[in-house]
Amino acid sequence: MNHNALLKYIFSAILAAMICSCESVDDNRIPPVRVNIELADAGSWNVYGVAGYGDYRFFSKKDRIPGNYSYSEKEYTGFGGVLLIYGIDRPLAYDRACPVEAKQDVVVTIDPENYEAVCRTCGSRFNVCEANGAPLSGPALDNKYGMRTLYVVPSGGGYIISN
């Protein structure tokens, strides 16, 4: 391959990558049902929070997850529950409902090999540690459906998770 052909190939590859990266992901397929989990003090965060890359926890007031957590009347866990996971440098949170299925009882789990969120119903995978719940494979990638992100706000030695 000559120099000009190589430059054209590289330019085309960069242009294609830029065009693809401009496509947006729909992360609003899950209804914005109220979320408020108060792990605001260091004690609650140390027990129920997450501490290192890939460390995760699920919350569901309806299903009493975690079993030993006492939900107050002011706490809510969204449409499909909450996934709290530690990303590269901070805790991140998502509604657990699969955005492809969009049903309260079809929720993602975590693959412990690579810390990807996985829907066991449709097979979609999501990058929840590094890419804000972006789809990686399956129908979610085909349709560009990402996970609904939640806020994780520092507060008094812990965090508050909300939407």
C-alpha cells in the first residue's frame, strides 16, 4: 500500500469512527420512577456502599434487597431497583431494569468476570463501570438502548443515590 492510499485509509477510518461516535444512546426507555437511597453517613456507606472497582450492590425496596437494610418511608428504589457499582474512580448507579425489555421484573445482573451488566432475558450487555451504562452487545446495542443513570452525590461521609 503506498503512502497516499495509507493516508486515505487512516482518514476514512477516523471519519467513520467520528460519525459512529456521534450517534446517541437512548437511556430514557425506563420510566423515571423516584429513587432516593440515603447512605449519607460513613457508617451506612461502610456497610451498604461500594469500595473498589467492580464492587457492586443491588437495592430493591419492594423485594427487601439487601435483606438487612431498613428502608425508611423517604427511600425509593426506582422502576426495577438500583444497581450501585464502583467505577474507575467513584461510585455509579443505574436503574436495574433492562432498557430493552423495559419491565420492572426483568433486571440486569453483574458478570463477575468483567463487571458488565447482563440481561439474562435478552442477552444484552452494558458497560456500567466506564461508559455510563452504554450498550456493548445484544439487542441493546442494535437499538442503542443504554441503562438509566442515577445520581450518586457525596454527603456527610457517605452518598445519596437519587434521580
